[in-house]
Amino acid sequence: MSGYWTPAPHAVEQEDAETLARLLAAGSDPDEVFGDMTLLTHAIDVEGDGALQSRGPLTVHTTAALPAFGADPEPADPGGRTPVDMAKHDGHDLATRLLHTHIGRRAAHGG
């Protein structure tokens, strides 16, 4: 992994859903892999870490932007974690529910 963060993983790391949405709308790959994580597993991880560190509530805005712009919520990242596995491991119930909703919609539409 190089030391250079492309704009999309940087937006995820900053939990900047607005910038992430703009990047995705402009053509950034919603399934981009940086290091050993997809943007989706990274978003779930960052939201979980942020809540743990701040002792605040879990947010889901960064995670939600990714499937909304076409990120595939099912495949494992290069580290072997699926987004649902990551969300369950982190106790991120909002992300788990969001991902199951997207997976169900994809299945209902043959995708």
C-alpha cells in the first residue's frame, strides 16, 4: 500500500459523507480498495472507531452513501471481511440493517 490516500478513502476516513457523495457522483469507484479494505468496510470501521473513541452514538451516514452510489454490499474485502461481518463485529447495528436492506433490494431486482 502506498502512502497516498486517494480522495474517496480520505473522505471516508474523515467521515465526510458530503464530499464522499460528491466524489461518487463524479465517478469515483464505490468499490475502490485501499490497503486491505473496500470503501464500505473502511466506512463501517471508521464509524465504529469514531463512536468508541468519542463514546458517542454510532453514525451511519458515510456507510449509507456507498451503497446509494452503487457499492456492492456483499463481497469480502482483501482482508477477508464482508461489510456485514465488519458491522456485526463492531456492533454497528445501523450499518448491519442498512446493508441487509440493500442486499435484499438487490436480490429482489435480480442483482
